[in-house]
Amino acid sequence: MPLAFYARSATEAFWSEHWAGEDVEALVRVARDSPLTDLIERALPSDGVVLEGGCGLGPYVLLLRRRGRAVTGADWSLDALRRCRAADPRAPLAVMDLGRLAVRSGSLAAYISLGVVEHDERGPDAIVADAARALAPGGRLVLSVPYWNGVRRLLTRRLVEDGRRVQAAGGQFYQYAFSRREVRQFLEARGFRVLSFHPYDPARMFRSRFGGLAARLGGGPGGGGAPVGAAPRGGARPSRRRIARAALRRMLYGGACLRLFAHMILAVAVKR
């Protein structure tokens, strides 16, 4: 049973408000330097049509298209897609119900879903099932969800009690967090074979208390940020602060820290 969180229901109005203060091109720049982007690109096939389901403002649609990928974006928020189209009028975008994609069966080489399926209180099955229908045999699914990591496991009782209090005060379902086993189970149930798991965005859990530090360590679309140990632009000599920040990032992105603190987990799977 995944871990449920309650706050405000993730409706179209919620996402429109959530994205209202975001700049599309700024999100593209964050995605460009994000460790998550490298994981996504390595998982995608070399050619074929790619759909990002639940693309929101579309930073990954725009970035991957600029890098030569045939990517189309789909979302249920017309407002978000309009803002993406304003950033790039040539971007192929469509309003769709992700559980009933207006896509021909077996037509996709890959499907990207970043932080989407966890917001359906009924569970991820409807979206995953239609992704499987739309993918060709051997097609890739690149999907991320909030991770039921080590710290959340230690705090499960408290998190469940907090959720009950929020519900009692009128809060609504917001999202689930999943373990690796749960992600594997719901993907295999729809005919996928999981190739790999990649926890990411360990800084997210510190943002509420250490927002400035966490923002410098990572974030943005899909929870990415600047690559670990990235060289400074323009060949400038790195400052002590930059060196310390890079060292801290390397520590946070180590295997043990990711299992304890990673906010999200990315699964790469292939359709059988």
C-alpha cells in the first residue's frame, strides 16, 4: 500500500496556480543542466516518436526537441500548454486525458511520465495501462514518482497521523509515495519489464528548512539541478563555496544518501 499525502487536490486549477509564477525558458535552462536529464536521455531509444504525458509547461518537451528528439507533449491543462506554445510555437502539444490517450496503439517508441501518476487517488494503473497500449513492443517507459525512501519509512507512523489530521481539517488527497517494489509491481502488472531504478532529488526534503541551500544543490523540473561537480561557466576559477557545494552534492548523490533522502525515484522499463 503506497504512502498517501493530503493537502489540496491536484486539479487543473491547482496546477494552473502552481505554475503561474514559473518562466518556461527558465525551467528549460534548469532541465538542461539537471542530472535527471542525463538519466532520461540515456533511457530513450535513438529514434522514434516520444510522448511526455503530463508535460505541464513543457520544459522537457522543448529541451529534448532542441536536441533532436521527436517529442510531443500532452497534458490536461490547456493553460499550461498555451504557455509552452508561447515559448515555442512549433512545439506539438495536445490536451488529453492521460488514461485515454488520443494516440494510435503501438505508435510510440517511448513515453515519459515525470511526477504524474501519483496524483490519481485510484492509483497509477489507468495511466500506465494506456501508456502500455500506446507503446510499440520494445518501447521504453521512463516514469518517476515520489519515493518512499528510508527517512519516510522511519517516519511512516508520524506521516500517516499527519495525513489523518489534514483530512479531518478538510484536506484532500494530493499524492502517493511508492517503494521500489510497488513501482515494479504496478509496471509489471501492465506488461513492462523494469530495467533500472534511479532515486533522485535528495535536496527536496531539506527545502522547507534549508531552502537556500537546497535550491543551490538541485531542483527544478523533475527534481534536477546542476550536475555534480559541474565546471563553472566561462572558465572562472571555482570559489571555495562552489567547491564545498560540489562536494556536498557528491555526498548527497551517493547511493546511501539517495536511498535515505531522495524525494523521487525514476523507473526505466521496456514493454514486453
